[in-house]
Amino acid sequence: MDTTILTVLNKIGEIGRFAVGEYQSLQDVGRQVEDLRSALEIWMAWIQKMDEGNVTKHDELVSVQMKPIRGAVYYSRPGLESREGGCSCVPCFPLSEVPLRRALRGQIQELLVRLEEPKKGDSLFDMQPRMVTQANNIEGFDKPTMGTLAVEGRIEDVIGFDDYIKDITSELLNNEGKRATIVLGESGIGKTAAARAVLRDWDVQRHFDVCAWACLPPKSRVDRYLDRIWEQAQEQTHCECDFPRREDVKQVLDKMKLLVVLDGMDDKDELMEVLRELPDGANGSRVVVTTQLLREEIEQLIPDYLLVEIKCLKPTHCEEFVDRMFSGRCSDVYKRNKKDFDDKIYSISRGLPLGIVLLGGLLYFKDHEKQWNDVFEQLKSYEGMRLIKRILTLSYVTMPTILKLCFLYFASMPPNVHLDLKKLHRLWCAEGIPDSEIRGDLTEKLVLDRCVRVLVSLGLVQRVDADTKVCIHQSVHSFANHIAHETGFMESHRRFDIYDASTVRRLSVRNYDDRLVRMGTAFPKLRTLVGDFAEDSVDDVAHNKQGLQQSRLRFLCQSKFLRVVDLQGVQLVKLPDSIGDMVHLRYLGLRSCCLKDLPQSVAKLLNLETLDVTDNEVNKIATEFWKIDKLKHVLAQKISLPVSAASTELQTLQGVILSSEWTQQNCPLNKMSKLFSLTVVGATASNVGPLAKALEEKRELHQLKIQGDCIPLLSSSRYRPLQYLELDGKILSQSSSDSRHPITASRIVLKSSCMSQKLLDTFLSKYQYLNELELLDRSFSEPKLLLGGQGFASLTKLKLRNLEVLEELVMEESALPKLVTLEIFGCPNMKTIQGLKHLEELKIAVLFDMPDIVAQIKAEDNKLYKKIKHARSAAWASPT
């Protein structure tokens, strides 16, 4: 008996020692996860340094040797990411983690061994990357002393281009001139800048009914060009006709006196197809084409044209250009060495405007003479490269890491196309790009705003559309695309049939032929999928309704590490239920994808920050979705917001349907204190009360749009105006006993508001922040509109449209001292406009269908008449 007991006790002791050993082993798994994370961070930094060194001096041997190293790291990283949050690093762990820790124990050892293999006997690790010393964070790199034109990427007056612009303008204004003007020159010579200068010319704008700009990605379908031109024609003429066929659109365009600029048309077949669809010039229409095609190719395509060939700048023009660029921050360094630096800049750039801008951007961040000379010497050492690549290479290797990531992300976007900055910010945040820089008072927005400003200062991107968008030049985009491919950051293709898809981490697909995703390949390491597909033209809609082919995106099930999915124009109709398994997904963008609903499983995407389903028919999402803690941006056409919504981090909410279930106590907007942009629809007298109450304390709100049948004159305790306020619906007057301030904004758009003069004065007169005012579509209900007092002291733009009862516009003297632009459309009963002669800053006045008023102005004041563009819409308002 004693022996048996002793044996049992010994066995229990062995089991206990085994259990203790096993527990200690499992306990170390948390530490091993941290070791693996540290090893990966070191490897990623090393790969980045080697890539940067190899950018400056390309070595095929280094590139080949780097492939297995990069493969080992990229193999290990998803394995680590898939365990994030699953295994705690505390001494005592719950029993529920035992199976996970046992599985991880072997996997981590395997990954660490695999990471050590590339080091064995590899001489590559004895190499030191050739680097230029520079701060590796955006705060240390950027020293924002504003004042140079280069800092904002704007040099409005194209220096040395006066003769080119004069030749193009003269030809366009000549009624007997040629139909086409071809602006020829190498990449970066300034063709686009010259065309934009022509389009800004007021005489040109007055001469044509519509001035349209069309710049689309290569291989775009012809109907996309027509759609882009028609959109601008509708915007400029306020024509709201919706023609069902392309032929109808063409017939209307044929009746217009139309100027179209086709920018970057370097494919002769594509150019010929577009020209066939545009007006033939019989009605005075003209076409300006910027291209790199050879003169011989152009002569074969277009028999009758004016050729304007742009050359590099002369030394005197280059000097003037540089003077303007360095008029601010670097002026002292530049002026002390002006002659020497002018000679060096011209010697390097050879007078190529893009080269000057990029070199100026690079020098902009150098504060001392020695730093400038170091740049010149380093550029000389890259003489084997082409000019633009030389400057871009040096600019790239001196950027901090966060700036490199932002820059390389442009490889996923098309060149020369206007890109929305807000969307870029959301994508960059989903990728985690700003995370390393966020500390103290620096938020994601502040960090990314600074990154954009530095990229603009470097000349790598340019701000457009009132600074709300940016675009990247074709040559700069080609460089970003090349580096993104070489470093394994991003792959860009027109199709999904990609070699070695198992290693792809980020993929950009731009297919402008059709809307289908034909996918037979798995992407197990994929983190980012960005796609832009051909949307339906008006002729395709009826055909698609008859038999709609659908893309299923089932291949996403095999890409379990996805963080970003952003697709435009794909025919989806339905999203697979397995989308809920993408637990790492932070950005889900499915725009114009024919979606009608979303699966319930989207509520499982606990890391999701952005959902963008604009231009779809999705109007409801699972209730649990609105409880995702990290959710920041939801964009839709119309979407229901349940009372139980608890996403306190929301910053953007677009398309929310006001609910009759909301009360002042349970309104879900009450909890969303961080809202920056809000768009709501369906406002009525019965449901708008909770909205008005919720808006009172929204101190972060900058943009507000409300659409409905009934909108109160909203009030707030805040004094700072919004950036943008749009109210579409009848506005109710405010109680005189309300001591709060009416919500106003620097830009206000009113539609269908039926406001009286008294209500309008109440709404606007107390504030001097208003810069732009648009009264549209029966927003004013009286025959006389009086603009006076102090409420319009800062107004620079006034637009009146479709005010059918308006007969008289009176602008009191000194009431609008800063007004620059006046536009009046669709006011058939307008008889008099008083106060025009008092508008000393007025530069542009666009008046539609007002021949008597315009004739009177011409007879009384010829100087004022030259500021007016008068157009008649009756001649081309319909295709018949």
C-alpha cells in the first residue's frame, strides 16, 4: 500500500513539474510575440534603408538578393498581425488562451528561424546603404516658414509663356480660326500650365458658352470624356436636363459654342476617338489638345490645326521663375549667392519648368548655403539618370519615413486627376501611416495636413479646386509607381492576372474597359486593394438592366489580412457574408457598385474606421454595426441611424435619414461630440426638433447639410461659424425670445427655402464671416432682394439661380466691398440690377438670358460691360 501511494505521489509530482514547466513555457509566448514584433521592426527598417540606398544607385544584384529577405519578412508579418490582441503579455493568463499559446509557440519559433536564414553567408549585410542624413520624422523635417510661392505649389503667372498663351488665345477668339490647337512638348515642359492660363483668360471665357477641361487616366472609354464634359456644361449653364442617350448629349453640345481642353492625350487612337465625338467647329466650338505625340503623328490625325510647340525656358525666364519661388523663406540664402545659384539651377534643370519646381522644392527645406551646395553636388553624382528622376531620387531619399509612405501611396491613384484630400486622409489613417507621429496635441488630421503641405512644398503634388483636392504629375507618378514596385510597397495593374500574387501586399487595379472583377488568383498576404473600374454610360444603363453580370469578390476570403478595400464602379449588387471575417479591415469603400444592402456580418468588423457606400442603394445597416468603437466615417446616399447607435468617435456622417423615433433625449447624434461633417435628409416639422437640439453643442462641426420639407432656423451657443452650410427645404423663422446665435457659415447655400427679406436679414445680418452665398431654386420668395448692412462685408461670391419671382436686385453702396464674382441664372422676371457700378472689386459677372439688362449696361458703362459674360440658353436647351 505504501509503495502504491508513493508511486502515485511521484507521478503527481512529475505531472506537477510538467504542468509548471508547460505553464512557464506558455507564459513566455507573450514575450516571444514581442520579440518577433521587435525583430520585424528592425528588419523593416533595414529593408527600407537598403531600398533607399539602392534607389540612388541601382544595383541588380542587390535587388535580386533583397527578394528572399523581403519575402521572409512579409511572410512573418501577417502571422504576427493575425495574433494581435489575442495573446496577453501578463504573468497570469486565462485558461482560454492555452490553445492559442500552444499553437503560437511553434509558429513563432518557425518565423524567427526563417528571419535568421537570409543572414547566413550573405555579403549583403556587410553593405552600408548610401543615405543622405535627414530628420526621420515630419516635425523635424518640416520647418514651416511660409512666404514662398513654392510652399503652396502655386505660380499662377506662367513665366516665359506669354507668346504661347497669346498665340493660343488669338486663335480661339478668331471666328475663322482652326478647330483644333495642339500644344506640343516633352513631359514637364508646361503644356498643362499654358492650357490652364488660357482657360483662365476672361476674354476666352466670355467668348464661349462653356469652357470644359477633360483629363482622364490613360485607356479611358470615350463616353467618360463626354460625361466629364457634359457635367461641366451642366454646372456652368445650370442646365438640369437629363438626357437618356449619348446622342442626345452630343446634339446639345453641338449647339453650344464649346471650348474643350483635352489634357495629356498621348495615345493617338484615344485622341482620334474623342475628337470624332466632339463638335466639328461649325458653331464656333474649339478644341485644345496637350500632348507628347510627334508632329508627324498629329498631321496624320488632324488635317487642319494650329501647332504651338513649347520649348524650355531661357536663362532670363528661369532666373525670374526662381526669384518668385524663393521670395520668402530661403530668400536670404538665395540672394547672397543669386548669380551662382541661378547658374547651377539652370545647368541642372536645363530650363525645364517641372525640373525647376522640383529642384526648388528640394532646396526649400535647406536653410544654409552649404546645404544648397551639397544638393548640387549630390545631383551631379546621379548624372547617369534622367533629369526628373535625379531630382526625385534625392528628394525621396531625404524624406522622413511617414512622407515616403504618403508619397508612394499616390502610386495607387491615376496621374493628372484631381484626388479628394479627405478621402486620402481616411485611406492613410486606415493604413496606420500617421500613427508614429501622433503625440501630445498632434492629431491624425494635423499630422496628415502637414504631410500634404510638405509634399506640395517639395513640388511632388499640386493643390487644386480651392485646396480641397490634389493631383500628381505624370512624370512624378511614374517615379512613385517605380519605387513602390521596387520596394514591394504597391503593385499597380489593369487586370488581376498578376505574376507571383502570393507576395503582393498592396494592389491597385485600374480597369476602364468594363465593371467586372475576373479573379482566379489568391492573394494570401494582401493588405490593401484599391480599384477603379469603368462606370456605366447613359447608353449602358438599359442594357445592364436586362442582364446584369455581377462580381462576387469571393477571392477576398483568402486575403485575411486586408486592412483597406476601396473599389469604385465594380458591379457587385451583393457583398459576400464572409466579409465579416476580415477582422483587420479598417476601410471599406464600395462606391457606385450597384449595392442594395450589406450583410449582417459587417457588424463583426470591429476595427473598421470608414464605410463608404455612396452612389449605391444601401439604406440600412445591421444595428450592431453602429456600436463599433473605432468607427469614424460613414458615407452613403441615404442611411438609417438607429436610436441605439453608440459610435462616439464618428467624425463624418453622410446621408442620415431623420427618424420619427428620435426624441431630444434618445437622439443618437447627442453622443457624437466629434462630428466634423454631417449630412441629413428627410427633415420634417415632426422630426427636426431632436436634430436642432443635438446641433446646439456640436463644437467640432465644420460642414452641415440638411435636406427636407421643413428646416428650423438653427441656433447654437457657439460663436465660430461653420465652413459650409447647405439648407435644402423651407426654413421656419426663429422665436424672437431665443437669445442664442443663428448657425451661419463662411459659405452658405440655400435651396427651396422660401425666405422673406426679413428672415434672410435675420439669418445673415449679424455676421461678417460670410464669403460665399448661393440662393438657389426658390430660396427667396419676394420680388425685390436687398443686400445691405454689415452682413455682406466679406462676401466675395454671390450666385442667384431659379428665383422665378425675383424682379429686382439692389446692392447698396459699400454693402459688398469685396464682391469679385456675381452669377445670375434662371431669373426670367429680372428687370433691374442696381449697384453694379459700386462693386469696385468685381471681376466676373455671368448673366443668363438678360439681353435688355446687358444692353443697358453696354450703353452706359463699357468698362463694366467688359466684366460681363452673357449667355442665352434657349438655343441649345434641348436636343431637338
